[in-house]
Amino acid sequence: METWDAIRSRRDVRQFSERPIADAHLERVLDAGRRAPSAGNLQPWDFVVVRDRDQLQALAGVWQGAGHVAGAQAVIALVSSVPGDEMQRSILAFDLGQATMVMALAAADLGIASAHSAVEDQAKAQGVLAFPDGKFLAFMLSVGYPAGRPLAVIDRPDRRPYADVVHQGRW
Ligand SMILES: Cc1cc2nc3c(=O)[nH]c(=O)nc-3n(C[C@H](O)[C@H](O)[C@H](O)COP(=O)(O)O)c2cc1C
């Protein structure tokens, strides 16, 4: 897929088919995340890939909006060190957002859909993923082929109009 088509095709898909993702394709998605830029090139992330159905179902319970994880072919769990202050917290959010987005686009490029999930229950997340103390599960990205219509370019996205968002020169 062309980059511009991948950008326009990506959407959050929350129902996945049973078609497995090839290992090489999942590795490409993860490698895309690894290549993401970060403040000071600190790369403040570890990616825990979960494909086991029992683990996926358990992770679906870490947040009320995590239900899609249960039926995903895999979830990429973005684990970070707990930030020390507000500045670190906001930079971390930016870095993780970039890593997440580049993985979502690398997936879309392969026709693989994704969905974000926030995380609330850190104790449950640590129980499933066994990350060390001092780390936390920041976000999850479900991946899989869509159960319904495949990814395709969205001509009219559910977004604010271009002219409302883009300001030329001054506000
Ligand atoms: C930081 C962030 C957190 C999100 N958390 C969740 C979530 O917990 N559960 C969920 O189903 N979707 C979550 N989403 C997905 C958004 O709801 C989705 O991107 C938005 O509704 C636009 O949908 P679209 O990209 O398919 O057009 C999250 C997105 C972002 C960027």
C-alpha cells in the first residue's frame, strides 16, 4: 500500500477475524515502533507481544475500553518506566503516541487493522505481563485482520473539517 493510502485507511477496528498474522508481518510492525523517534532518542519503551488467548482475555479486563483486546490476533503492550514528574509524563505520552502511530500505519500498510486501548488496572496488567516493579503498562495496541470490511481508503473521515483545523499564518 502507498503511505498516503495507509494513512487514509487506518481506523480503529474492534472486531477481528480469526486469520492469523504472519510472524514476519508482526515483526515488521514491531520494528516500525522500535524505529520511532523519541525525545533525546531515549526510546522509553518495551513492547510485550501477546498472542495467547487466555492472556489476551485477561488483558481485556484492565480497562473498560479494552474489550477489543480479547478477540485480537495479538496485542502490543507498550511498557515504560513510571515518569518522575509532569514534564517526563508529557514527553513520554508524546513518544509513546509516535511509536503507537507508526505501528498502526505499518500494520495498515499490510492490511492489518489495529485498535488503541488505555489501561487502568496496573496490578492486573503486571500480573499478566510480569513486567518489573517501576514499570507500567501505558497503552495497548490490538492488531488483527478486520472481521468486517477490509481496510480501504476512507474518503470522508469522521474528523473536523480541514478548514476548521488548519490555520494559515495566524490563528
Ligand atoms: C490516546 C488514545 C487512547 C485511546 N483509548 C482507547 C480505548 O481505551 N479503547 C478504545 O476502544 N479506543 C481507544 N482509542 C481509539 C479512539 O477512540 C479512536 O482513535 C477515535 O475514536 C477515532 O477513531 P478512528 O481512528 O477509527 O476514526 C484511543 C485513542 C487514543 C489516541
